[in-house]
Amino acid sequence: MTGHPLTVRTQEDRISAVSPGLAPRRGETVIDARGGAVIPGLHDHHIHLRAAVTSAQSVDVGPPNVQGPDRLREVLASAYPRRDGWVRAVGYHDSVAGSLNRRVLDGIQDKIPVRVQHRSGAMWYVNSAGLQLLGLPDHPTGQLFRHDAELVALSGSGPIDYSNLSAHLSILGVTGVTDATPNLSAGELDSLDDAARCGDLRQHVTALSPNSGRRARTITYGPIKRILDDDALDLDELTGWIRDIHDRDYAIALHCVTTAQMVVTTTALRTAGTRVGDRIEHGAMIPDALLPELAELAVTVVTQPNFVAERGDEYLAEVAPAEQNELWRVASLQNAGVAVAGSTDAPFGRIDPWASMRAARDRRSPRGVLVNGSEALSAHDALRLFLGHSDNPASERRISPGARADLCLLSEPPDTILRDLSADHVSMTIIRGQIQ
């Protein structure tokens, strides 16, 4: 966004010319942006596509939509089952009604199978009717940790229709996404590939999952992702895993949301060595001492500043004051020379990248309290978080001849765009030279 007049010509899926004033050719379609800004299409560098589709078909039982056990009971008891026969709820947090288990859910609904996902995405709570269907009738608690793939398989979820999600992403100006779900099955990868090939999923898609020798037709493959949990951290094993992935000519993407995970990850990378493309996902807590080390390791941190705006009040209540400066760093990472890119983590965060940009700039909690304000970015730098290449997320794409014809046309001039950082100003999205 230079603030100067610009004319862009596309040919097939590429930009063929850029100039202050190109004369229209006979037969060309001319789009008059009427003084609005034009930028490269946004790329969400960490999203979960299948989960985003199913979340939109689920009941939201998280704050602020649901507050207190009475409201939880009311929402779940009145929910209609999905086509697969389940009541599926998402977004739960203990602040709503404490820790859930099968008995609590049975007290709300004991006839219809119910599964409730914690907002972290890591834990599912299932009632007795659901556990019976899953072949787990004797499970003591109904608390299933990291069982997402098994639940999808055992509950009989059908094919995924990505068309509505893709249309919504286009409205937001998003032309590319990186699916950060690890270890996607061959069937799930085929589903993504088929949806992209037939046009139901119009955005460019990169998967952080091994392709197992499959030949991609439409989607591309990025680093291989692994999720870390504090109770299963094994430095030697992780170091060996990183070496093995690098030896197979892949980069790695490590899910790190706690200080312990960051410490083990940086130690493992220092020992195993890094390669171009290595990423750290989230980086929710990063101590000061690790900033220069991350820069030296030359990894990219793909983060979600939107969680400050979505969960900031809970962070202020739950994170020790002495550690709150470590929360969702952005500015200090960039100042230390660390490559940083932005994402939403939808559906575990809200899917709007513009809201994430505002959070990176404003650093305000839902109640308007400043959260780690020293990490705030300028509006322009916040926008840049979503302009990176899929294979080099912190490297900004440019509107230049030869670049992909993936564009976001905005209804207002640059100053207004940077002031508002709002999806309301997206007037048109162009992917592969085609108007969406």
C-alpha cells in the first residue's frame, strides 16, 4: 500500500504488469477500485480446515457465549444432534462450569451421544451414550485427551464440504492457508486435495503433514508438525525426531505453548541443528532469555496475537504477573531478529485475520485491559504478519510481475485501512486471477 495510483494486469494465474497507468486492452475486464487500496491476498499461516468446518456445525459452549453451569445445561439439553447423531459442542473452558466428565454430561443429556471439546482442542469430554458408541463403555471419566483423530473415525463423520468455509475466507480477503493439523490421514489429505482441485476450496492450501510419498495434485506440503505436551517432554527423543525429519529432507514445525516446551524445543534444535523452513507454532510463552537464541536458530515463530483479544482477561487472572511479559510476544521477537508470521488458529481462535491484526496493534483484552503492551506492533507491521509466502511466512509477498495473481481489493485508501484493520473494507478477493 504505497498511497500512489496503481494499475495491475493479470494473465491467467499470474500478475503480468504493474504500472501507475496501464491502458486497457480490447476485451479485457477492467475493475475500478475507486481509490481503494490493493494488497496481496492474506495468508493464514496456521488454521485447521476440517475442524473449522465442523466447528461451524457445532454448539458454542465457551465464554462469553455460555457463562455458568445453568446456561451450559440449557444449551446442551436443547441442542439438536448433527447428521451423525451426535451433539457436538466446542469452545469449552473450565470457567464455565468447572471440569467436565461423563457423569456431569450424563446429568445434562443421557440419551443422545454428546461430545464437548475444550477450547484448546486437546481434550474431549464424552457422555456415557457417546462412550458406548465409541466402544469405550467402561472409560472412567469420558475425558479423552488428544483423541481427535479417533473420534472422527469412530463417530462416523462423513465427507467434509469446504465450500462455505472457503467462501467465508474469501470474504475476509484470504487467498491462502496453511493447515496445521498434524498427521493427516491419506483420506483427509485426499479430501483436501479433491476439494481444492474441484474448486470447493479455492484458497491455496499447504499442509503441515507428511505426504507419505503421495503425489500432490493441488495442495502442497510444508514442514512436518508435532505437538508437544508438558507431561511427555523427552529431550533426547525430540532431538532424534528432529534429526530424522531433517534427514528425510523436511523442515519441522513444533507446537509450543508453555515455557517448558519452548526450553526443550530450543535445546533440541540447538543439538540437532536447524534447517530452512523450521517453525515454532504459537509461542504463547517465551522467556526473555530465549529471544536471542531463537534468532540464532533462525526459526520462524508463527503466532496468534488474536488470543490476547479473545482470552486476555483470563491470562491476566491465571498467569503470574512476573510472567505476563512472556505472553504472545510479537514486537520483542522482531526486535531480536526473529522471523514472525501471523495466523488465527481457527477454529480454536476466531477466523478473522483482521481481528488478529488489531490485537497485534492494540493488545487489549475483551474488557479493554492492556496485555503486555510492549509487544504491540504498528498497524502496517500487523498487516504484514499475514502477507508472507506459505513456504517462507515472514517474507512479504509483493504485487509485482510474475507473482501469483492473488489479490485483496479494499474499499478505502491506505490510511483508513491501517486505522481500522477491518474485514468490512474487503471489497473483492482474487485468487489465481479469478474473482471470488
